[in-house]
Amino acid sequence: MENGAKQAAKAWWHSLHGDSACKAWLAYRHSPQPAGKGKWTTDHRLWRQKERSLTVDLKQLRTAKKGVGPETVKYAISLYGKYGHARQVIDGLALLKTMGVQPGAETYKDVLKGLCEAGRTTKGDFVHFRRVFDEMLAAQIQPDTQAYALLIRQLRKDDQRDLARETVAVMLRAGVAASAQIMNEVILSSQAVPEALAALKRFGALGVAPNSGTLPALLRVCCTARDAATADFLLENRANPTVSEFDSLMRVHDACTGLPGARRVLTRMEAAGVRPETSTYCILLVACASAGRTDLAEEYFRAMAARGLVKSKAAVGSMMQVYAAAGDAEKADELLAWSKGVNIPPSETTLRLHEQATSRRHPET
């Protein structure tokens, strides 16, 4: 038997009329749902289910000939933008135009976000991205700092670094204020450490102060360039470094000197009074896999278990990588069985690594 909330929702659905009611229903359907007393869930699987159901909801509204108007479409675009659905935000933008509605700055920004959050987009998506940006300018809607940051991020993902720098120059000439977010994107688009440091200095001259993402961006460039000395210098001059910053430094040293370098960072981290987290141990486990040190990896995994840090897909996947590198089928089987027993569904990567670990036991015929 349906509870009162379900009955109320169904009654609401059947009595919908007007654009504002349709928008309200979508908001109700796609808002965070309670996950226990006083808590709200951010469970990734729940949001993925909502992504799939949003298209169905819009189709139901339109099929039922409810009052789907501009406000409903704009709200749907904002949801698709958050979920990173490139095709749907473009379709929503086109639908607004067929209604004779000129999209505003916030709607365009939601579209840009949807295109950018889609990940490493295809060439066609990038063409859409630039077209939307050009439409804003043609409609005399001046993109703000966040819109430019999304464009520069997309250019960086598409390895169009020269165009990213040119975009920054265009932005400044248009009188749009620079921000730490844009500075970090420019740093990440740098191909060498001196170039990244020059960008930091250049934005500093514009009055832009570093934020929490600036140091990780610099360390990421150091990792790509395998410049451990500069990475060490940057962290030494950082007051109260965080776990994520030490993790970034560990990746740099792992890239430069492998497991010994990663272990030195762990020692330095503990000496600074910063406790390693799951992300830290995962870096160490992967370094152990590359070095063929299954014994040390198992020691780290036990340390994680003592602190309750092993019950995650990332931890299981990293340990499975150790057994895959060693070709230890028996321990790979044990790890997979254990993860299922404690309700940690293996990821596709973990299953692929398990298959790699057991392939020597079951060679292909």
C-alpha cells in the first residue's frame, strides 16, 4: 500500500498545470533524498539514477501536454549541466529558441557547464562549446569569470594551450576580472614548471591571490615535468599542508624515483603530524605494485584496515593492482571474495585487474 508521501506526489502529478508547476515537480523529483535521520545523501549511484530518469520525466510532462514552458526547460538545463550531459543541454537550448525565448546568462552558463563536465569531450562537443560561447557574445551577454574559466578548462582538456592563453588575453581586454580559478586553469595548461610559475607571478601582479587549488595545480605540473626539487620547495613554504597536498607531492616523487620517493614523502607527512588517508595509501599501493613489493603493500593494507580505510572501491582496486602485477591469482581471488563479503561491489577496473591476475593460472587456449 502506498504511503502518504507517495499518494501526495501522485495527486500532485495528476493535478499539474502551468509551467511553474512542471518546474516544481522536476525540482521535487531531482532534489537530494533523505538518507537516514537528519542526513542527506550524495550517493553517486542515486544521482546517476536521477540522470537517467530526468529525460523520462520531461518526456512524460510533454506527452501529457502539461504546461512545459521556458522555466521548466531552464531548470532541466541546469540539472543536465550539473550532471554533465552535453547533448541534452544543447537540445534544451534549441528548445528554448523554438519557444521564442532568448536564453539568459545563467542558462548559457549551465549549458557551458554541462559541456565541460561531460569530461574529455569529442571534437563535436567542443564545436558546440565554442558556438554557445559565441552566441553569448552575439546576444551581447558578457561572459563572466566562471564562464571564461569553463572555456579555458575545456581548451586545456583539448590540449589547445595557445588558444587558452589567447582566451585569457581576450578576457582581460574585455574587462572581466581574473580569478584564482582561471589562474589555476592556466597553470594546469602549462607544459613546464617555469611557465607555471610565470603564470602565478603574472596573475599575482593582477591582484589575484592563490586559493586552495593553486598548490595542487603547481604540483601537478611538477609531476608531469618530473621536477621533485621544485615540488619540495613549494610544499616547504606552505604553512600547514593538507593531506591532498602531500598526496600531490607523493605522486611527484613516485613519478621521479618510484616507491623510495613515495615512502620518503610518507615519512615527511607523518613527521608533520598529518595522518595518511585512503588516497595516500592508494598511491603507495600502486607504487608497491610498480616496484613488485607485494609484502610492503600488504603491510600498508593492514595499516589501512586498522584505521577502517579499506572499505572503499579505491582501496580494493589499488590492492588488486598489486596482485595483478605479481600475478598472484590466489590472493586476488581472496581479495575479491572479501570485498564482496563486506558489500564493496568491485569496479570494472578491479574486475579487469582480477582477470589479469588470474590469467596466468587459466591461460587462454
